[in-house]
Amino acid sequence: MTLFALDIGNKQTKMISEKGEKVYPSYYTMYDDVGESIVPFEDKMSVHKYEVKIDPGFEYAWGKEVSQVDTDNFLDTLNFNDRYKTREFQLLSSFALGELAKDFKEAQKDVLRVEIVTGVPTSDFNEENVKDIIKFLEGAHEITIDDVKYSILVKKVHVLPQPLGTIYDKMLDKNGKLADSSFKEDNVTICDIGGGTLLIDTMKKLKLDKKQRIQSQRGTHNLFDKIVEKVSNDKKIAGLTKYKVEEILRAPIDGKFYYKPNKNESYDITDVVAKSRVAFTREIINQLTGALKDTTSLDQVVFTGGGSSENIIDRKEVEARIKYSSFVDNAEFANAKGYFKYGKAVAKTESDEA
């Protein structure tokens, strides 16, 4: 059975299979808003057409470079109420399944049988949400990408508390075998800075401590919105959107940040970005210290999630305030990689017991 790991974040969707890793924005648009001409030219824009059986008659555009589509009609999955029941979340999950499945010939010729590992924020990890996710994901899926149909049968779904993704990524090797046993004894706080949420969870010897945790809506979307707000009075930068800000922050040029409305003009917004990043980081630190109260018993404070990347959070501010802090490499993928390693470990255990 083929193993898929899915991390459907508020800002980015991370997907892993044995064929590799992919990360796409967690928003899409109607295909009619894009036009037919973009699909054949993958070298110019990596955006594709998606049709799913759960929403017949509608065509959507999604892909790695969907932020470059010239439209204001993006459909965003950022939602804090019943997110796992929304059409937007379910469509995005379907697109992600299809995107992974298209790397496997079986999905076109027959039916690709899949086992999925995914996760949700700890505060969302309850019986109702887990049931909603499993109910949607388990069973048959039919996704058409650029007029090619892919058939998937999801046989099993594992839903984990999100911080375990990063823990498993650090604990296990690529085959799901134990590589770092320190987490079995350490008291570790995971600070997961996502697109829509800030998740702070403490694990004592791999057991969640419900007293030292917090889930807030202070994700990177607040930073992106704040930068747009600060430049909104400058008519030259009036076209800057939160989607463009995210793209700019993830791809600095010689350490600076530029808004380029077209190929002929470029506006340096580095000062605005720098001040906004410091303010955002201080908010994160305040939330963290408020949740933990006493940090003297902690062995590690691990920062993860896309918002912990060096171009978004100000790491010097963190290191000056938080003892024993560290930043996960390739943090935006840490949870998804941990989910995949967990799936490998489960498969190995089941094989040994057979």
C-alpha cells in the first residue's frame, strides 16, 4: 500500500510520498478566472486544472505558482470554525491527493491504494474533528488534473496531534527507526508558527502537558496583513496583497525585500518588513512566555512551522529571550516529514507482528 503524508496548513499545503515532497499554497481559484492558455506552458507557470467528483461541474486552478495568477478571487482555506467540514478544505485535500497520485502509474491505469497520515492542531484534536477528517478521506476519490483522471482508494487514515509531526521528524530516521532517543526523557516545548495559527505545546517525556499549551490565531497571516496595511497609503504599492507579501518574504534578494508590480518597476519595502517582523516576533515570544510561565524545567524549545523560517521570524529576538531554543531545518516540512516517518514506523511494526 502506498503511503501519503498530508499537512493541509492554513497558508501552505505540504505533501509527501515515496516519490518526493511538494509544497503548494493553501488557496486556489476558479479555472475560468485563469484561462485555458496557461496549462500547456508548465515552464512559464506551474498551475493546473483540477476537477473532483465531490464538486461536479466546477473546474479549479491550483499549483505551486498559483499566487502569480492575476485575480482577486482566490479561495482561501483559512478558517477557524469547523474547518474540516468546509468545502474549501475538502477540495484542497482532494487536489493534494490527486497531486501525489499523479506520480504513480497505478492511479491512471487502475486504482491506487493509499494509507494517509495527517495531523491537526492539538486544540482541534478531538473525536469530532478526527471523525470528520477520516470520514472524508477514507474511501474512493476521483480527481482529474489537466483532463487526466486519477483514481485513489484510501484504505486507512491516521490523524495525529500536530506537534508530534515535528517530534517524529527529529526522533525517527527516514525508515521510521528510532534515531534520537532524547525526546523520551526531555521536557520539550514545540512552538509551531503556521499560516493561520500559533500552536504552543509542551511534551514531558512524550506526554502532552495540557497546562503548558496554547492555540491562538496569531499566525503569519497577521504579519502579511500588517505589512499590507503599513504600505497601503503609498499609491505606488497599492497593488500589494497578502499573497504577494508571502511570496516576497519567502524569496528575498540579497537580504532585501522588493515589491515588483511589473518587470520594469521595483519598490524596496525592506524597512517595513524588518519592523513588522520584529513586532510579530515579539508577539510570538509574549504568547510563548505567557503559556509557559516557568521555563526552568524545559530542556528544549523547538521552533517549527513555516513562520519560523529565517525570513519571517526574527531569530535573534528569539535567541535573546528564550533559552535552549532551536529552529528546525526546513521547518515548513517538519510536520509532514514526521507524519511520513510515523507511517513508516507503523508499517514496520505491523510487518514485524505479522
